[in-house]
Amino acid sequence: MVADLAPTLSYCVVNTNGREYLLACLTAIERTHPTGVAAEVLVLDNASDDGSADAVTALGGALGGKDGDRGAVAGESDAGTPTEGSLPIRLIELPRRTGKAENDSTLMREAGGRYCLLLNEDSELRLGAVAALFGALDADPRAAAAGPQLLDSSGQPVPCAWRFPGVGTALAGALFLHRWLTVESKGTRTRQVDWAQSSALLVRREAAAEVGYMDPEFFVYYDECDFAKRLAEAGWHSLYVPAAEAFHHDQLSTDLTKGLPRIVEFHRNRDLYMRKHHGPAAALAVRVLTAWAYAVRAVAATVLPDQPARAYWVHAGQALFPIRGTSIRDRVEGEGGA
């Protein structure tokens, strides 16, 4: 056995009915964890009903290491004693479903590490990712968060860091210049960005605590954007680290039954962000500009092959009137959080 060490790094994984994704995520953590870094793994199961919690419990309280006695993981109890070379796991099971911002905040509060690596269950780290992110934050004492280059399931890079939303970025979108003027996940060197996606995001816990963690009013979407904005206002900044890579399978995108609530949640939370940080007039301007951009796409999609014209029209209407419709949050709270 090894002596107990305070972890430097806490892997913080949120899971909602993604058992197979979760197991792949945990396998990737075990495979890519850099040697010599004391770490722990916290898994928050968001009231899943697919056996996810049982699957974590079956791991016996630790990832990897030599064979030996491992205590069970249950509820919010401590993990069993890890063996040499292993990563201890603690499982937090929620009785009712809550939003991503609240879940990430819960994990960061519970974590013992100086750094917290926030992960969705459908994210998989690639070799060298943790070391690159870790090194970036260590080298920049005012960096509060560092995000890797995210890859889709086929391994293609996807945008994962952007300028903060505002009237200017909405205008860039309306002129179809978003890719050049708003996306910041570019280049081959670590660079400062406004905000990075939290599907895989290394956070300095000291900075997160200083700003009160994430705002639970953002159920899903724009939670990490608001978080980064408040960090920036407190004198911190975020980094994009292209030397680090992680897959993000984006499991919700394949669930067509959740498509409309997802669209509603997305536009509603962008409007919430705008009203919170820029006021009602700017929020209205962004709604109009964004609706225009989607409407143009919808018209173009009627003559272009393989384009989702109906989805663009739905986005246009929701962008203009974000309060209408049933969001993911509405659906969950209507079901009593289950």
C-alpha cells in the first residue's frame, strides 16, 4: 500500500444515463494519467437509470493499480483504500437530476485537488492531454482554466474556444464571419482565449472558489461561458492548449427526442447570459441578429442538398423568442427532477 497523499488533480466526471460512454471515459483516464501526479476520480451520477452507478461501484473503488482488496463505492461514502499505482474513485449519486453547472460546482466543492479536470461522460482524453493542460496552468499563475482541442467521434477537430458573446459576435454571425472572428481554438501554440468548452476543462480550484463556482441558473449551455466571464472580471483568464486533445462524442446530438428541448435550452441560456452581462437592449439585438442568421441558412437550405432547413427555422424562431417552448430544464423539473 502507498501512503495517503493529498491529490494534486481531481478528475470530475458528470454522468447522465451514459453508462458505456462513462466506462470509456474512465478507461481513458486510467490510460492517459501522467505518472507522478497524485490524483483522485470523482464521478457524479445524475440520477441515471441505466446502471451507471452500479458500473462504477463494480470497479471496486479504484482505477488500475495492482490487484488487491478494494472497498466498495456507494452513495457519497469514501472510496476503498487504493492499491499502489491506482486512482481512487468516489461516487456521488444524486436522487434527482440537476443541471450541468450545479453538478460541476458540486464536484469542484467536493474535490481535494488543486486542479479539477471537468469531464462529460462522453469525453475521452488522449495520451499527453493531462500533462499538457497541467503544464499550461502551472506555467501561467493567472490562468484559471485550460481547455484542450476537442475532436468529434471521427477524430476531426471541432471549434471549442470562442470570444465572449455580445452584439459584435452576433453581428459577425449574421455576416457569416463567425468562424474567422469569433472562434478562438486556432493555431498550434497555447494561447489566451475568452472561454473554452467544459466537456473537458482543467480548472484551478482556487479561482473557481473565488468566483463562487458555476451559476446553477445555467442548466445546460453557456454555464462555462458565464463562469469564464466572471473569472475574467476577477482578473483571471482562460487558455486553449492545442497540444492536448480529447474526444467529445456529444451523445445528446444523437437523441432526436431531445432535439427541440435542447434547442430551447441553448437559446434561452444565451439570452440569459446576454441579459446578465450586457443588459436587455443588447440581448434583444443579439436575438434579432441570431434569428436573421438562422433564417438565411434556412432559406439557403431549401435549395442546397442535405441541409436541415426545418432545424434552421426552429433555431431562428427560438433565437427570436427564447422564452417559448419546453427546455431540457423544464422537462426535467416537470418530471420532478427524475
